[in-house]
Amino acid sequence: MNINALTKLSYGMYVVCTKDEKQYCGCIANSLIQITAEPATIAVSINHNNYTNECIKKTKEFSICVLGENVNPLIIGTFGFRSARNFNKFENIKYEIFEGLPVCTDSCAYLLCKLIDKSETNTHTIFLSQVVQSEITKDDTPMTYAYYHNVIKGKSPKNAPTYIPQ
Amino acid sequence: MNINALTKLSYGMYVVCTKDEKQYCGCIANSLIQITAEPATIAVSINHNNYTNECIKKTKEFSICVLGENVNPLIIGTFGFRSARNFNKFENIKYEIFEGLPVCTDSCAYLLCKLIDKSETNTHTIFLSQVVQSEITKDDTPMTYAYYHNVIKGKSPKNAPTYIPQ
């Protein structure tokens, strides 16, 4: 078995945002797919260790920011490699609020999602959710995970479903 | 709500293959993600109308062929737009058998998967599966769904989760 074959799967780059009692929070996700067309539903896999996972279970709602190839790298650094448990990730990020949920201004599209159901695995939760609002916000090519790795030379944090120990 | 915002999500292009009592079958899928790293698990969404869906429920195993940008378009035409109910899709396609499952020779990687669990929605089944074998088989860039739409000018069949009526 060659575990690197799994790097041939394609993904986008997203920030999944929600909130706790005190502030907004979010994390980078790439394992996200549309499940049904009508109604529009999506599934996203988030590690148990991500604080965002815990918060989505409480709020039952979240936003998805679709990152484009020209996104400010600060967004990936802030949401991908730090924890919101003891840090306000939105402090230095431009964002707007839609239906009570934050959306990074520097996204090329966003979706607002309501939790329908969740499945647990040993490390990740799969959140099945209905898309209740969605807009295209910027003319940019959506960033793929391959682009992030090959062009931006980005790495996967340990919590990613696609993490491969080097 | 702008439903076209959902076209900003990124995917790969895959053939999901399994078999019935008489022959091998398969269909094109794009809604596929890795869920956990250890053990390696994936989730794939397949329409109830796809014969492959019915067969995976019986065999509880399937292969994933990762299509590259230089794949023979015959593969997409055969697996994406015809039904295996009354047609042997593998008749004109080169393939090999691994652990009893067919893999299109013209793929850039493949995964062999055992069904762990499934979730039903009104139109699609999400198959959660463990990857029990995986190999990289060809040096080609994995085809994204965006490449299929923008470069090959391909269309989405009605059974796709990402289908948008024109």
C-alpha cells in the first residue's frame, strides 16, 4: 500500500467559521464535498482537536469561506496553524457578518450552513449540513489543495484528514 | 442565494468501480474526500439512481480510479453518461483486477475500499469506507472538476451532487 496515492485526491481550501459564547472562531478545512443538489447539502470533515468542531456542535451552524489562489497568506497561517481556544483569530482578519456568522472578506465565495446530522470517526466528525445562503464574492480562481502544496509550498497541519507524517 | 457559489467548491474526477453477480460496473464520481488519516478512510457520495450505488450496498467493496488530465475521454463518456444496468461498461475499456475489483489502466492512482458505514439522503448515499490498498500508477496531474468543466468543456450528468439545471 502506497499511502501517497491519497495525495492524488483533489480538494479545495476553505475556512470553516462559527462562534462560541465570547467570539468568532474558525479553521482551515479541505475535506468538503457537496452531497445533494436539491436541497443543497454539503459534508465537511473536521478533527476532534479543532476548537471549531466543538463550537459547531453547540451552535449547529457555520460559514464556509472559499479561498482563491490570490488569498492573503495570513488567512491560511491564522486559521490553519493556531488554535482559537486562547486566541481571537479574527483580530487581524477582515470579515463581515452574515446571519450572525463571520465570513472572511478575502474569499471568492461563501456558504452559510445549518447542521443536519453528524457522523463520528475515531479522529474526525463529518458534519452534514444544508446550505441556506451562498454568494460569489470575488473574481478569483478557487485554490485547490494541490495549488496550496505545489505553488504556495504549504504544509498540512497534524489535524488534517490528509496529513501524512514525513 | 446564488446556487452557482457551489461551483466554487473543488473536486477531483474518479471512477468508482464494483461488480454485480455477472459483470463489473462503475460510474464517475467527484464528491469524494478523505475523512481520517489513520486508518485511511474516505467518503464518497453516489446517487441512488446509479446502478453502482446498488452494487456497493451488496458487495460492500469498491475501487476508486483517480483520473488524470490526460485520461482517454472515452472513460468519462462510458462511465459518466451510460448505465451499467443493461450495458457492460468495461467492454471497451482497458482494466486490471486487484483483489477482485476492476481498476481502469488509464488512471493515475487507485484505492481499494471496504465499506464501513453509509448515510442516506433523499437522493444520494454517502459511503464511508476504509482504504485497504492504494497505489500511484501513472505520472499525470490529477484532473480537477474545474479542469473537466473549463478545459475539456465537460458537463455534469443529472445524477451528480453538483448538477445545476441550466
